[in-house]
Amino acid sequence: MLTAVIALSALALVSSLLLAMVARAFAVPSNPKVEEIEGALPGANCGGCGLPGCGELARRIADGKADIDSCPVGGERVAQMIALIMGKSYAGGLVRKVAFILCGGDDQVAAKRFYYNGVRDCTSAAILFGGDKACQYGCMGLGTCEGVCPFDAMHMLPTGLPEVEPVKCTACGKCVAACPKHIIKLVPVDKRLHILCSSHDRGAKVRKICAVGCIGCTKCVKEGPEGAIAMQNNLAVVNYDFDIPDTVAAVCPMNTIRAISLDGSGDNAGVKAAAGGGV
Amino acid sequence: MAGGKFFGGVHPEYNKDLAAARAIEAMPLAARLVVHFAQNLGAAPKPVVKKGDAVKKGQIIAEPQGFISVPIHAPTSGTVQSIDIFPHPVGADMQAAVIIPDGKDEWADGCNVERDASRFDAEAIKQIVRDAGLVGMGGAAFPTHVKLSPPKEKPIDLLIINGAECEPYLTSDHRLMLEKPAQILEGASYFAKVLGVNNVSVAIEKNKPDAIEAMRKAAEKLGIAVRGLDVVYPQGAERQLIFALVGRTVPAGALPMDVGVLVQNVGTSFAAYEAIRFARPLIERVVCVTGRGIVNPRNVLVRIGTTFGDVITYCGGQQPDAGKVIGGGPMMGVAQYSLEASVTKGTSGIVVLKQEEVAQFVGEACIRCGRCVRACPMRLNPSVLGIFAERLRFDDAGEHHVLDCIECGCCAYVCPSRRPMVHQFRRAKAEVRRKAAKAS
Amino acid sequence: MEEKKEREINESLDEAMPRFLVSSSPHIHDGTRIGDIMRLVIIALVPAALFSVYLFGLRALLTIVISVGSAVLFEALWQKMMRKPVTIGNMSAALTGLLLALNLPAMSPWWMILVGSFFAIVITKQFYGGIGYNIFNPALVGRVVLLIAFPLQMTAKWVAPSAWGMNAVTTATPLGKMREALLSTGHLDVHLTRHEVIDLLIGNRAGSLGEVSVVLLLVGGIFLVARKIITWHIPVSFIASVWAMSGIFHLVNPARYADPSFHVITGGLFLGAIFMATDYVTSPITPGGKLIFGVGCGAVTVVIRLFGAYPEGVSFAILLMNAFTPLIDRYVKPTVFGARKEKAKAAA
Amino acid sequence: MKTLILIIVSAVFVNNFVLSRFLGICPFLGVSKRIKTAGGMSAAVIFVMTMASAATWLFYSHVLVRFHLEYLQTVTFILVIAALVQVVETVLLKMSPTLYRALGIYLPLITTNCAVLGVAVLNIQKQYNLIQTTVFGFGAAVGFGFAMMIFSGIRERMELCDTPVPLKGTAIGLVTAGLLSLAFMGFTGLVKQ
């Protein structure tokens, strides 16, 4: 028994001495905060922050090269946790954003110019005359955004438009970057009024090719609060800093403006209307 | 140096007999011309006319921007009705001028005068070629004067006049060689003069024996060799043509001038002849209007800017079951969505296919049969490239040399799974280039 | 259906505008479909299959029918279950079933065929996503699973050949006989008389359904090469390397290792080399890779036949090389036209 | 010499540690997604297993046997291996941070890797001498690397497959490992045990 104890202790002693020596000889300086921060991050490695993975972001934050609220997925909660680790203060006040598709032109209301046959991917399809939709600004409906969403928050509807599930969406921004038509925007979840069009075409042309496109009539600009809706190159654009009453939607002759509840408050009729095309 | 057979290639049904026997005929002026500004590879020229301006035939309506750019000329006299966005046959919507001809077809000053070309030196010829708006008329539309200006350390010792016309259906170069052999060779002689080259070869696929015969006859006195080439697509692609003719391999990522060769299309040579001898800028070209979807296939001499619709109407219109209109040949041409697309300098043909002839991409899984590997004239592995592109793994596609793809279409032509490979490669190439541009 | 509806809606929207089909180049196609290729391979196998019916009787026909039928059924059922388009029309499942049948003995019980067919179609092929994605040759996995799970049925019950299978006598395969002799007496008793060689070539011997007739398999192979369905690389390198390797061992010790020609014309080598190893999905895509693949198959076959516990190694060899295929494909790439010069330049 | 070659052949092909003894499955599935990391892992395993074989054998025959402590075999082997792996890890972090990061959690996992402990125990069971032990450890590790390389090639290709969702990842990985060991069964009986 004694020999066993002695043998084991000796072995342990020799091993630990060896390890200590090696650790000394091959020491690498490291920042313990990196691991802590990485633990606080969601760990989905979605790339929403623009970096290859959560580990890389953790390293950047620890080195002070990235802000503590750089993770769009984790939002306020994660930012606060990281602030604790880094010994910084975090003000908060970040309103959750979700992706939103600024196009209402599904297959029933928006015209197509040709029969497309080829790769089922929006960016690839845009190589050929910018896509088969007569509206050059509209959603092409091939589901590239659905494919890149790491959170299964985006689904193509049979009508040819994608739909965002606000609950699942983390505003990682992958779909925003992937959309070749740049019609997906991150919008504050508490705002209800949206203009579902991105077309800069003139009104006459829009009328011809899409039943729900913005024709630039400026009625909404006049109806809404001062500066809340602005005309930009034939297109009405919502400034999400403002709270706009739902009633503004009623003045739109094309039903382009819709009141949609993204955070689950109020009625969700608007969402259904958007999904169904609203005609 | 002896030539050889290049690797790969396919043997599509050529269908050249549809229009090969029809002599070139000049199409009457259309009621409305849509002249695109961007007609050359490189920088698009800048418009210098505005709505309401009166223009003369041959007058410059867009000035070149930078070296790799050529001017655009008014194809006839008339007024500029508007400047707007129109479908361009290369596959995008672009800015174009709508010109309403006044019917007088009046030349601008200094144009259309016969002159003695022997007084021009190399620089003068280059300048004329540029001012006349010459671009490669085989389809790529690369400015000719740029090609004629190789850097000093890369001397050219061989000029190849490319009459291979390997694209199925098309016969415009074929007819041009039959009808204007002497003029083509004279144009080629100006190129030779600019480059200081004595060695000129005309390369024609053997399926055009009459064209070989005609060119031989004209070339005899000039000491220019006319060579018949095996009939295999893409025989007319520069790299493959050079290898087949003289056995030189153009390094990947390099240009023919790196091996001392310059290739010019027969149509370009003819345009050079017109520009240098008669001071006629490039405002019209031979377009082969063909395919089973066309009522009367024929070869027509068309003003640049004539809409496809007008050209097709002139050729008897479309058959009722026409399903696809292609600007260019069926292997590399671009399918058009609108007949408002207009003839540009690079439009070698308008092919209208019947619905049942059109290849439909299904995009089933790759079964790795290797037919594309055997067909690819660039010795790529289209199978794996296509799989990478399909999964949006463009970095891997780049590693497998997707940038060397010449988009000849051989892989997709033979693919039993009907995968849209060329489409995928175009996307992949764009992504790889974008990434490289970002990095630098 | 959906697409059609979509078109109608759109047409009503803009009747005025004619709509063309727009896709990327090329706009024409040589017309070949996957089904055409599979059909040609099946046609190339028909002579061998018919001959097996002649040799082993209706049992052979029954085996083929059960195998093909179950393979097609499994594929259709799985695809229905997964809500994928059913692709039995491209005949690849039928081909797998036929190949599996040709790799089985004529006496195979029906339930065994079903098990093999299930492993081939569902586990080896559909688990990976169906046609084009499988890593291993489905028919061979089916066979090897049966070989390991039911060794008695798979190795001991061979029917001796006779016209239309009139007298169903069980016997052993030539390779099996050789091994038995080797184990019991310690030396070979393989004497290749001309008569025996002819018997072996024609296929007048015991064996699994499709492997017996070298001549008919060769005819099918030549047909496939002529129709450019397969290339010569894998069959030739496979068979040649078996011949060469077994030849070397034969020279070293003729009493223990059989004549190389015997090794080439017995067993499933021709069936394997021409029809199994050349399976598109599971073999390398480049000519160079194919040669490596073939030589690898040959080497492993000889090692297993001469030193392993199994008398026949073709199936295992091909499966093993299937596993190597991704690595071969990764490192044996075609040289891009013009790339060699670039390298030379970079070196200079 | 002949026995040594047979030991290697047996360890690499016939009794492949992964595919017929089913040892070391964890890194086999975990680090085989990329050929590069699989290569790094294989190299690390080859180093650790060869060293561990020799070290444990020496410790066993010179310490444990002398003091009649054979019953401590497992415990002490784990200790020796753990120390060895820790050394490798520290050295690797300094010499090749990329490989270190690529191996990630799997490097410490070699510590408790049954393949390493397995080879050490098998050495004693088979009563190999020191040279045979080292060769066997090396051969077994090469066999592991061999299987790793094949498998990572397959994994890279499987990434491009249309695998049904429920089977994606480890599930199809295990199916593939099963089919792979099916192929390796052909080597049965190649070397008499």
C-alpha cells in the first residue's frame, strides 16, 4: 500500500515538474477576459457582427477594438454582461430591431417581364437583366434571404415574397447584406407604420407594373407628422425616429403604406395583409 | 509551329444551312433607332447629345472615356427623340438615345470619302480605328485600337483573322467572307501594318469550304495563308484557335499577345477597311437572323440601333411557337426578354428558337459523370465548380480556377442533369472578382 | 402546377407584353438526360443477365425481378416519405437493383434480397441525399452487408450451371475451390487447361448471377466505352493491376499463388471493373484519378484474395476505393489550359 | 523485422483502431470536418500515441512490475498520458497557434482518448517488448490518421450533399463510419492475431 502511494506521488511530482517547466519555456501571453466574453456571447457564430465568429469578436472586444454592444444578436442583455466583464458601464436603451422587407409586390400584384429559367438564387438571377420582375426594385422571390438566415426566421411564402418572423429575427443583418435588390431593412420593432415599396420609378411606370407600388403622390407626406415621411427620388420613405399614427396608412391610394405590428402588440391584421398581398 | 487539336469541345448541331445560302442584304432604315452608348468592353462613352438635337450620319453622339473606350456615332441623320433606359442585348438595361431618322441619311462632314490609305502610318491607322468606334465584332466588343497597341516588350509576330465562326446557326462571318474577301484582307493588312507583322493567317472552320475557297483566291496574291480548321466548338475562342493553329498555349490569366499573337474577327477587319479607305465609322454590321423560330432566316446588313423587333419583322417575323430570342449565338449569346433590345456593334446574330428547341435547365444533382470535364476546353472541372457555386462557396470555386472559365457553354451543353453551370460560373466569377477587388 | 398557375396570373396582368424565356447561355443542349445514361448501362448488362437466367434457371430471373422491383419501390417510398420529387423515372434505382441482383447467388432467399436492396437504396443512397450524393456504391454495400450478415447464404450455396438451371446442384466457385484446396492441402490445384479457360470465359461456372460470363461482360463494357458512357481508364487499370500483381506473386511462389490469368477471369473482377467501379458518383472524375482508383482497386483485390479471409475481394476493394474517391478528386485535378506555362514562368 | 511490419499492417488496416476496434471515435467524428485539421489531429495523435506507448511501457515494466503494483496500471497510465498531452498542448500553443485553435477542445480530449489508453493497455496485454510497443503505438496512430484522412475527405464532400435534415451532422457521420468499417472488413484474416 505504501509503495503504491509513494509511486503515485512520485509520478505526480515528476509530471507536475515537467509540466511546470514546459509551461515556463513555452509561455504564451493571453487575456482571460476573452474566454469570459466568448461565454457571454450567443455562440451562434452567425457572423452578424461582420467577424468570422463569436471567438473573434470576443478577442476584439477584449482588446478594445470593438464596442461592447457589437453583437447585434445578443442585444442589450449580452452588452450588459460584457460591460460587467470589461468593467465598463453600458447605458442601454437599444430598441430591438428586426428585418423587414420593403416590397409588397408579390406574384399576384406585380408583373413579370419574362420566364426565368436558371439558378434559384436572387443574386444569380439578377445577372440576367436584373431579374424577371418588371419592377427593377422589387423582390425577386427566389429566397436567397431565406437561405442565409441562420435563425430560421425568414420563410418564402407561396405568393413569392419572404416573410420575417419577428420573434425569431435577431437583426443579424445577413439577409440585408444578401439581398441583391437591397430591399430588406432593419427596423425598430416598436414602430408600426411601414412603406412596402422600394421603387424609384416614376408613378406612371409603377402603376403599369405593380398594383401596390409607391407612385410618389406625396399624400402620406402631407398627412403624417412633419418630417416623418419624406420623398426620396419618387419614393416615400419612413423616418423611424418618428411615431406615426396608423391613420396615415389610410390615405395611400395604392395600399403601399401599412400598419403592421412587429412586436406582437395590437392586432396582427396588418401582417396578414402584407402576406396576402393586401388586395 | 504546327497546331494541334485543343482539349475538349463539343459538336453541337450547327444548323448553319438555315441562312448560309442567303446573300447579305441591306435592311431599309427603320422608323426608330435605339442607339446604346455602352457598346464596348471597358469604360462606357459619355453622351454628347441631348433630347431634341439634330444629328448627321456618322456624327459622334458619345465621346470615349479613357483609353479603353470608343466613340458612338449616329447611324443615320435625324433627331434625338429621347435618352432613356432600354434593354441592352448583353443582358442589362442601359442608357440609349432614341433617334428618329429624317430619311435623308445625310453623312456628317468628312465621312464617306474615299482616300488613299497608303499615306497613313501606324499611329494614324490606330487613331482612325479608334475614331471610327471599332470594337471586336465577334461578340466581346473589346476596343480594337487597344488590341492594336501591345506593349513594346510583347512583340506580335502573328496576326490571325478569325473566320472560324464556331457558334451554331450563325453565318454572318461566313457570308462576309464569301462576298467581301478582298476587303476583309485589305482591312487585315492595315492591322498587320500597325503591328509590323508579316505573318497573317486566316482561320476558317472546314464546314465552310466555299468561304475557304473564296478567301484563298483573294489571299493568293497577298501571300496570306488561309487555314481550314477542324469543326469543333469552341474553335473560334481565341485561346483554342491559337492552339489549334500554331500550337501556342496562352498562359492562364494572360492574353494572346503574351505569346505574340493577335486575333481579329473578319467582321472587324471589314469594318477597318471601311473606316480607313472610306472614312465610314462603324454604324452598321452584318447580323445573321436565323433559327427555326424565324419565318425567313437571312443575313442582313443592319444599322446599329435597329431594334430586334424591326429586324425580325423584316425577316418575316417570328413563328407562332417561338420561345426564345437570343442576341448572338445559341452557345454564348444572351436571351432577350424584349424585342426593344437593339443591334449593337457586338451583335453577330439574332437567333430565335422554337419552344421545343430551347434547353431548359432543371438543375438535378450532379451525378459526376465527367462529361463536362471531358468537354471543357479550358480543362477545368465544371462539375466541382458547379457544386461549389451552387452551395455559394465561391472561395472554393475560385481556388478551382473558376476565373479561367471562358463561358463557352460546353459543360452545360452536355450536362445530363441539366445544371445551369455557366450561369453559376458567371455568378462565381463576379463574386471572386468582387472579393479580390475588396482585398486590394 | 404551381408554376403554371403563377404564369396564368401573370398573363392576365400583362397580356399586352409577349414574354420570352430567359436563361443564361448556352441555349441549346445535346439532349442527354440521366435516364438515357442509365438505360444504356442497363442495356449493356442485359446479355449477362439473360445468360444468368439460362445458366441458373428461373430462380435467377426471380432474384433479378425482386431486386429491381424492391430497389425501385424503396426509392419511391423514401422519396414520397421525404416529400421529395420521385425520381424512379431516371432508372438509377432500377440499375442499382439489377447490379445488386447480378452480385447475388441464384439461391438467395427473397427476404435477403430485400435487406440488401434496402441497404443499397435507403441507407447508402437516400441517406446522403439521393442520386449524385452517395459516397459508396449502393449495390456493393448491399452485397457486402449480406455477405457479412448471411455468410452461409452468400458463400456456400452456389448453383452449378446447367441449361435453364435444370439440375440445381450446389457447388463452389472457382475461387472458393482454390481456397479450399489451399487450406486443406497447402498448395494449389489450379490447372488451366484450354477447356477450363473457355468455360471460365463463357461463364460455364458457379458464381453470382452476373459475374460468370467474362465474354458477355466484356461485350457490354465495349458497348459502354463506344457509346462514351464510361471511359477505359478504370476497367483497364483495375484488370491490368490485378493481372500484374497476382503475376508477381505467381512468379515468386507458383505453388501457393495461382496463375494471374486465372485471377483475372474468375470471380467478379469483370463485373466489378466494368460496371461497379465505373459508377460515376463514387469514382474519381478526372482521367488521372480514375487510373489511381483502378490501380488501387486492383491492388486491394489481390491482397484480399491472396491473404484475406474472404475468397473474393473485388467488392471490398471497390468500396474501400470509394472511400478514397473524395481525396483522389481533391488532389488530382485537371491542369487548367495554359496553367502549366504560368507555373514554369513563376519558377523561372 | 517481419513481426514489426506485420504489427504495422495489422494496426493500420486489419485491426484499425477506429474502424474495427472502434476506439477514438470522439476525435474521429469531431475533428474530421476539414482535411487540414484532420491532418493536424492525426499528427498530434501519432506523436502522442507513440510517446505514450513507450512511456507507459517503460513505467509499467520498470516501476509497476518491480514494485508489484500492476493493479495500478490504468490509473498511472492515465496520469502519464495526461501529463504528456498537456506538454504537447503547451508546446503547440506556442509553436502553431493556428493548429492549436483548429484542434480546439479535441486536443485536451486526447488525454481521455480511449485510443491512447487502449494502445498502452494493449501493449501490456500483448506482452510486446519496447520496440514492438513503440512500433505498435505508431502503427495504431497511423491507422487512426489513415481513417481520419479518408473520413475527412468524405466529410468535405458530404458537406455538399443534400442529406435529409434529421440525418445531418453526426448522424450521417456515424452511418458513414459504419459503411467505412464495412469496407475495412474485407481485410479480415489478413494477419493472424
